[in-house]
Amino acid sequence: MTRSLKKGLYVDERLLKKIQDKKPDDRSIIKTWSRASVISPEMVGFTFGVHNGKDFIPVFIGEELVGHRLGEFSPTRKFQKHGGKIQKELEIAAKQKELEINQAAKAAPAEPKK
């Protein structure tokens, strides 16, 4: 469920206090745990370190991010890869092809320079 329009967007007041004294071009990272906070126009130009449960992921705020939430840009789960028999066969075929290309490049005589 979305937040009521009469309440307005949720922006953590502590974040606004942290950016009050800084200039937008300042490259220091502002650490925050407030993933639910909506990105407001005052935040443009700052870099926030958004906590994902383990680390702080740096997120540079641009104009196109206004209206999104900070947590959208700091994933909490790490994607490894899809596995299975077919995927393993594809990886083996790609390695084999790469080895053949390397061997062909070594076997070809180098052109003499003039």
C-alpha cells in the first residue's frame, strides 16, 4: 500500500539535517540506514551510502532519481547466476572456443616488420 497523499512523501529528517551544511559538489559519502526515504530535489548532487544489511552501497543522486526510494539502488540480495546442466555445458563450450582462438593466434606466424 502506498503512503497517503495528504501525509506527503516520507523523507527522513536526519538526512535533510546532514545535507543542510554541505555543498552539492562535495564528494564525501553520507551514510544512511533509511532505505525507505524518498529522494527529494534537495538531495541532488550528493552521494549517499545506503546500507544493504552488510555494506554501504554508494549512490550518487541525480535529477532522474528524484521520487524514487534510496533502497531501490542498494540491493539486499546478491545474484550469483542461474545454474544447471545446460548452463554448465554453455560455459564449457565458451572456454573451449576461447582456447581454440588463443592457440590459433599463437600458431599463426607473425608478420615481419619493415
